[in-house]
Amino acid sequence: MTVRLTVAQALVRFLEAQHVERDGVENAFFAGCWGIFGHGNVAGVGQALLEREVADEPSHLRYLQGRNEQAMVHAAVAYARQRDRLAAMAVTASVGPGATNMVTGAALATINRLPVLLLPGDTFATKVANPVLQELEDPANGDISVNDAFRPVSAYFDRVHRPEQLAPALLHAMRVLTDPAATGAVTLALPQDVQAEAWDWPEELFARRVWHIARPVPEPAALDRAVAAIRSARRPLIVAGGGVTYSRANDALREFAEAAGIPVAETQAGKGALAYDHPRSVGAIGATGTTAANALAAEADLVIGVGTRYSDFTTASRTVFAADDVRFVNLNVSAFDSHKLSATSLVADAREGLRALTALLEGWAVDSAYTARATQLAGEWDAIVQAAYDRSNEPLPAQSQVIGAVNELSDPRDIVLCAAGSMPGDLHKLWRTRDRKGYHVEYGFSCMGYEIAGGLGVKLAALDESDSRDVFVMVGDGSYLMMNTELVTAVAEGVKIIVVLVQNHGFASIGALSESLGSQRFGTQYRYRTETGLDGDRLPVDLAANAASLGADVLSATSIEDFRTAVLKAKQSTRTTVIHVETDPLVPAPDSPAWWDVPVAEVSALDSTRQARTSYEDHKTHQRSHLAPTDNDKDHP
Ligand SMILES: Cc1ncc(C[n+]2csc(CCOP(=O)(O)OP(=O)(O)O)c2C)c(N)n1
Ligand SMILES: [Mg+2]
């Protein structure tokens, strides 16, 4: 039996029929399709979505209208993250700029290991009247289009030149999207003529299909090697990454840490792996780490990485694990990550791997004095956090006060979301995470402009799970100016997010970084040009008025008391609310002395740069290669 449909109609039918299952729970995989239409998709995918929306039995695959293609990808990726990668969204864009606008989002998805299906329109397969509007012409390559830019940033890429190619492309797309080790952006480029072309499809292409999301179990020999390494450790430290969350391994991690007495530090994606006040939690690790986690990292003889990709922020550019004899055991669903830092590799699902380790290590624990010291260090850091929350900076509040107020006034299950600027680091150190999904900082790509669209995606995901928790989007003025467009979408959809817009008149984070590197905050403040550069008065930009003009409710605060009142009001409201708060850009949050490798000019006419270079070269001497192979094979032949 065949059914005659266009390529785009067949695509939509197929997406509707895909389901996933893990731990016996089954659900539809695609929760929606974002789209902005142009000539490259309006009569193809656009027509197909319309046909399903007006059908007698309308589709569960809702159409969502965005304002910017990059932002639509952000929203889709954030959605998938909130759903622990058990559901995702598609994004359709026109040919040309609509398509390339999604390239940044694709990179963000792939780097963060988050599934999203991208459907850029492509130039005519038939080329009868080319070049079509917006076509890139390459005099040396007849088969290149702007969509080839998706290749390096996609976990899977295909271009559907002929209708017959659609079925294998879709099956590969699903294989990759639902594979915990391989997932990321999947891009199917769809030439605009092919989208509208009819074909007789075998009916089984549209059969209900269930993809079983794997929980790979560890290989026994690899498990033995990991157990031997852990048993011989005296000062082990767990580094929990995003893989803990996606695997829903939080309970397994807690039980492992409790039984073995091992402290748990968290990466940006792993924050929330344990509640902040759990006795084994030592908080954030690395360049934006706590004094507790980083002190333990400095002494650790064994680091047990669980679901982490060991970014330079996590390792403080390979300086935070400082002991001569430090070794690594990495539990990761992806061999690519598990082998990092010359580790003993344990390829497995985080939950399965942790359960297996707990069982084999039964009765074993580290010295209780070590465990107690970790708890004490964590307590010392928590007092520093409280002091940062309780500051009383005048006349404008410090950012840590704003973070503290949101933390204290939000419900324990509310979600804080951020991506770039000075807030991700401050949140990593200071945010008291009380729920496993309470902390959402996109720090794989740290993409300015992710925040508002991401918050919308997370809120849509919460609503789809009948969950009324609030989403607090923390956004700097720089990120807000870069991409505030999806406020309009939140208003249109009647979806409430709370946006905390921190106004400090420029790129405070890069300003501080610039100063520390001897570059004198050059080009990081928003000011009028004068004869001597961009050093005039502050610009008169009114972001509160801007947000109001987009349809959001806006509350403004210049004192921390006003801000607290505004947060309570926003909590009570059912509408998207932007709280505009002025902060003092020059008050740093407390930190540990961790380093981040950003190279400083080797020669310079500036004193400030020369001084910074001297300090840089000193830091470089502490950088470790972590090339020593693990040697536990001799204990376990
Ligand atoms: C798309 C993008 N461009 C540039 C950067 C580099 N960058 C990181 S933070 C930042 C400044 C952010 O300014 P703002 O949002 O006001 O936050 P603040 O630093 O003031 O806290 C810049 C330019 C980035 N992360 N993403
Ligand atoms: Mg700023």
C-alpha cells in the first residue's frame, strides 16, 4: 500500500509518528515544529504543517511561530534539555539567511549534546532557473549551498535531493537524535522544489515507531578496572556533569556518594546533580568553582568524572587537578568523553554505571575524616554565599544580591536560566540548587541571546509536563540587546516567563576579564563616542521601555528592596514579566583563586599588558597535561 504525499507532507506525517521509550515510559518525541516561512519553505513544510493543523484529526505536532531562526533553535534545544532529551522539537526555515541563522543554534545543540531537528530550505535541486533568490553561487562547486555550513556543527547532516532519499534520511535522523552518545543537531536540508514534489510512499513509513533510548551497561572488565582505581584512592572527588541529569541518575549518584563518602562537585551542566545542602555536595568546580570543590580538586588522587566533557571551565584550563599522582576514572555514555584526561574509561549510562559501582564497592568507603573535611569546606563556602546574598552595596545593589533575592524568593522547584556574561559564573558559584532541574545554564556554547528564547523553551516543556514551576531568565543588558525577540513569542503564546534583566551598561564580564588581562576594559562599556574613543556618557538606551514595547509587563528596580517586591509581584502574575534592575558592574562575586587560560599578548607597548603577560606565564607553568596513563592494570591483570 502506498500513499501519495509531497515530501514535506510525508516528513510531517513521519515526525508525528515517532515515539521514544525509556524505563518503560513512552511519549511522542516531537513536541512541535518552530518555523519562520519564506519562499524556501512556505509552500513545502509550511503547507504540510497547515494541512495537519486543519485536518479532521489535528496534529499533536503544533506549529510555533518564532521571530528569529537562531532563537527558535535556542527554544527547541532548551525544551529538549528540560525534557532530559526524551522529547525534542523541529525547526523549519527558509532558504538562505533563514537557514544560516540556525547555524549558531546548531553548534549550540551539538556542543551541549542536545537533540534538535533542523529543516533548512535549500536551493532548487532541478536548477532550472537558478540562481534562486538568496542562492550562494560557487564558481568551482556546483553542489554547494549555504547549508553546507551546517555540516561541521551537526551530529548528522543530509540533503534530500530526491523523494526516495527522505525515508533513509529520516531514519538516520531519529537514530542520532535518540542516541545518548551521538545526539546533537540533526540537519536535513530540503531543496524547495523537492519539498513540494509528490511521491507514492509505502504506508509503513508512517507507522507508529518507538525508539528505545538506551541505557548501556558497563562492560564487566572495565567495571573491575574502575572499582580497583576507586578502592586504591584516598582522596577521590566526583565531578558530576550534565550526563547525570539526562540519565536521571541523581538518586544513584547520591546513593554512591553517601555509601562511599565521596564528595561531589558539579560542572555547569551538572549543577543540581545533588541538592546544594546535601552533606556530600561541595558545589561548583573549576574556573567558576567554590573554594571547597577547588581545594578538594587540588588534593584529589582520583577524579571520578560522571557525564562530563571536561571543558576548560571545569578543569580551570587543566590547573584545578593539581596533585602529582592524580588519575581519572570517567563514567560516560560516550567513549569520546570517557577517555579524556587519560582516564580509566567506563562507557555506560550514568545511572547504570553508578549503580554497578555502588554494588561492587559495598562496604568500602573513604576515610571518614576526609568526608568530614569536605563537608566542613562546603559549609565554609556556604557562609561566603550567604554573605554575598546579604551584601548591602550602595547606591546600586551588587549582582550577588540580585541572585540571592531570586534564590530566596523563588520556589524550590523554580528554574533559573542563563547563558552568557558575568551571571553564569556567579550563578555557578552562588546559586543554591534545590531541585535536579532547578538550574539551567547553557555553558557549552555560552551563547549570548540564548536566555529569553531558552526560557520560553523550558517553560513550554514544563507546561507539557503539567508542571507550573516558574522560569527565571537571568539576562544581562548585552545579551538582551543581542536577542530579545522571543519575548514577543512568549506574549503571543500566553506563556509566562520571568525575565530578570540586569542593567550594568555593557559587557561587565568581558570588562573584568579585559582588565585582568591588561586590556583596560577596552570596548566593553556602552558609551557615546568622543574624540578619544567610546568613553563618553552612558547611552540613553531604555531597555525597560523596549521590553514594554514588545508586550511584556515591566517592573523596574534600582534598590534591592524594590527588586524583592518586583520578584514577588512577578511570581504572582500570570503574564510574562521583565524585571529591569540596575546593578553595580564593579562589585565582583566571591570566588576561589582558580584560573582560566586566555592568552595575553607576548609583546606590547602597554605596561598593563606586559604585567598581565608576566602573570599569564606564571600561571602557564601550573598547567597539567594529564597524559599519564592509568596504571591499575598491573593490579588487575
Ligand atoms: C554570541 C556571543 N558573542 C560574544 C560572546 C562573548 N561574551 C561573553 S559575555 C559577553 C558580555 C555579556 O554582556 P551582558 O549580557 O551585559 O552581561 P554582563 O557581562 O554585563 O554580565 C560577551 C561579549 C558570547 N558569549 N556570545
Ligand atoms: Mg551587562
